[in-house]
Amino acid sequence: MEIKEINGLELDNEVNNNDKLVVDCYAPWCGPCKLLAPIMEELAVEFKNIKFLKINVDENEKIAVKYGIMSIPTILVFENGKLKEELVGLKSKEELSNLLK
């Protein structure tokens, strides 16, 4: 399943309009980000109750600054409009699945 890419302007709207949201913050040149992408797509299929999005931090520097993203990939998990988790680095499918349950 292809995960929709959004820009910084859309993020606040998505956070406020989804009970649970997972945002993959990445850059196209990042090797670990490329390894994480198919894992995120599998999780998006398995967790239909959660909305999955991705955002290119190179093109959306204000988001990186707002959430203090210093390393990528960074996964932001929002629940009811609030940031619940921030995971930095490549994570396994099992690790992410356990977090989202």
C-alpha cells in the first residue's frame, strides 16, 4: 500500500483530524529511510485503524525544527492530536507493530 506523502502545511490538519496517526519523516537520499519504507507500507495494510503518512524533511524544514528532528528516519506517532511517541532510526517491523498495538 502506497503511503501518502504530505507537506508541512497539511500535517497539523492531519494530526487534528485523525485519532491515531503515524508519520514517517524521511529524506530521499537516506539509506535507512529506504529500508523503512516497505515496513511502513506493510504496517499500513495491517493497521487499518491508523492513518500512515510520510513527509520529506529536506523539503519541510519547519517540521524538522518544530519536532526537533535531528536524525532520520524519525517516526512520529500521534494520538488524539498529541505526539505520543518519537522513534529515531531504523526499527524492525516487530518493534513497530508492538508499539502500535
